[in-house]
Amino acid sequence: MTTHSRIAKPRPVEQDLASAKNVLKLESDGLLALAESLDERFAKAVDILAAVKGRIVVTGMGKSGHIGRKIAATLASTGAPAFFVHPGEASHGDLGMVTQDDAILGLSNSGETAELSDFIAYSRRFSIPLISITSRKGSTLSEASDVSLVLPAVKEACPLGLAPTTSTTLTLALGDALAVALLERRGFSADDFQQFHPGGSLGNQLMKVKDLMHSGDALPVVRPTDPMSNTLLEITAKHFGCVAVTDEQTKLVGIITDGDLRRHMTDDLIKKSAGDIMTVGAKTIGARALAVEALAIMNSKSITSLFVVDEAETVIGIIHIHDCLRAGIA
């Protein structure tokens, strides 16, 4: 009977929970040990990667390869151009993807992965910087590297000590640490991040007010001296349920909403001016603020629109709650 045909025997829930907690404790202890072990070699690795004119080429075999793909994706999404090359494919032509302007990040728990030998030789032959992440300081990969980041000696969470568990977690975390250090070194911003994540909910959450706001002729604006007959027409025509009251420099001095109209609904309403019934001290937002911030303000204030102003408090746009919802921001 093969192992694949064995049927797992039921056991008490407490045993499964105890097993899971033990795995997480071992891996969290490993992460703490890794944090304590970092030294100037990490900083040197960041120096090398930050100076790369080309791309960061990540490679690894087996489980290290799976981790490597994620590290490459994280680097690329945070402003450090990177891609993964399978070491087996590298030996059959894909080494041509690696240039002397690149740097190589090689992953191997043992540091003796045979499939990495061609990668190592290629990097030494063409003086391509090689950074390694391994668990063995004196291994072939470690000795051949310009910088070797050696994982601390920790116990694998696998009770047999065979399946890579704690070691792969540490490798992944160290890759994240490199990516974040590079992100900070490059001054990578939320604006930059959105450029690499234009799709999906993450891209939506990073949209700016300026991306959604209405401006120009779509902006509902009146002066304080404008009669309410004109003000009512402006509110009706622009379909936002409100109007900005601005001075001659288009600075916001107040707003009029549907609620204001209801509160002032008397026989002489039409005889009044916009300045007579406007509300001062209206909540506004800047064009470069995140749209999700605008949505949060509208929700907290129970309003449906926000006027957008610049540094001089000049009205430059308006954003409606429906704009946020249509953009998938919720």
C-alpha cells in the first residue's frame, strides 16, 4: 500500500489544534531568530540590489523556487524590476536572459543544489553580482556569493524534519525584508505603487480624488449675491444635490445642499440670495487625497458629496459618493 492510499485516522480536535499551534510557534520563533541574526551583510545586499541597472534575477529549485517566484513578484511590484528564472531552464538557454547589468538572488536551503551550478558559474564568469539565501554558511552557493545571507539554525516545523517549512518561511520573510528595504531606499510612494497595481481592489483603494472628481463646467458654483432662482437652477442642472458658494477668486465661502433648501423652505425663499442660506465651514478634501478617504468622510458625515479644494481653498472639483462606488471603492 502506497502512502497516497492511506486514509487519515480521525483524532481529537485538540490534537490538530496543538499541532497547528506548534508549527506557528516554531516558525515565529524562527522569524525572531532571523531578525536577531541580521547584520551588515544584509545592508551590503541592499546596496548591491539598489545599484542594479538591469533586473534582479531570482532563482531556486523545488520549494525554494516557489518561494523565489513570490519574492520576484514582490520586488517587481515595489519598484525593483525582477523576474524568476528556473535553474533547469537556465541551463538550456534561459541564462541568455541574464545580463551584466543584472544581479542574481539565488535560493537554496542546503546551498548545494546541483541545478544552480550553471547559474553560479555564469555569474562568476561575467562578474554578475550574486546574493544567496541559504542555511549553510560553508556551502558551495554561500562561498561563491558576493553576499551570503545565512538563515539561523532553526528546527523545521515538519515533525519528521524533512519537509521545508520553517526554512521556507524564513526565506520568504527575508525576501520581503529585502523588498521593503529597497522600497524605502528608492523612496517608493503610494502613487508609484498604484502604477504597478492598476487593476483589482488594491488599485481601486489607491485611486486619488483627482481621478474621480468632476470639474470645469460640471462643477456647481454660484456667488453669494446670486439670487436663489439662479441657485436652484444650478443645483438642478448639475445633479449633485448641492452647490458651492464662492467669492470672486473662487474660494469656498459656503455650500447649499438640498437639506438647506428644506430648512429654509418659506414663501420668501426665492427672494433671498445664496449667501443668505448657505452653510459655512463645509467639509472639503484635497485632490491628491485617496478616494477612500473621501468615502470615509462622506460616510462619517452622512453626506453624499465633497467639494475639492487646492492649497488656496479654491474650489477645483466635486466628488460624489456614487463616483466612489462605481470605481469599486467601498
